[in-house]
Amino acid sequence: MHKQLKIFGILNILDIILTYIALEHNTNVSELNPIASIIFEQIGTIYGLLFLKIIGFMLMLELFNYFYNKYPKSALNTIKIINIFYVFIVLNNLYQNLI
């Protein structure tokens, strides 16, 4: 597995942990994604997070492998940009847990 995909996976794990803590223990925080909110209501927050993240990671893995075989430099640059955005998401979740 490529290093950038490992980073993507680690960022997703941090996102799961911080989102769960924020949604379960901070009354000032709510899920803004309406689809995720419905899933959380149906199967619970932790199972919903795991479900969405596993589906998302599998999709990212397939797309990355497909494009990496055809356009390796573009695929790597794209996952790097996605990881940069994910760092900001994780930092925002961390901030939400601190306030």
C-alpha cells in the first residue's frame, strides 16, 4: 500500500475518534452531513462512522489504484491534496472537542 494511502487511513481513524467524541460528548456539536445524520440515527454513531469510513476508504483505494496505473503522478498529487484537506478536517474536529 502506498504511503499516501496509509496517511489517508490514519487521518480517517483520527476523524472517526474525534467525530465520535464530539457527537457523543459535546452538546454544542452536531453532524452537518444530512446523509451521515440519517445513518447515525438508524444504526448508531460509532457503527455509522465505521460504515461510512470503510465504504469511503474502499472507494478511495479502488480509485487510487485505477488512476495510479494510468496516471501515477496525478494520482499521487490528488491523494496528497486530499490528505491536506483531511488534516484540516481532523484539526477542526480536535478544536471542536476542545471548546
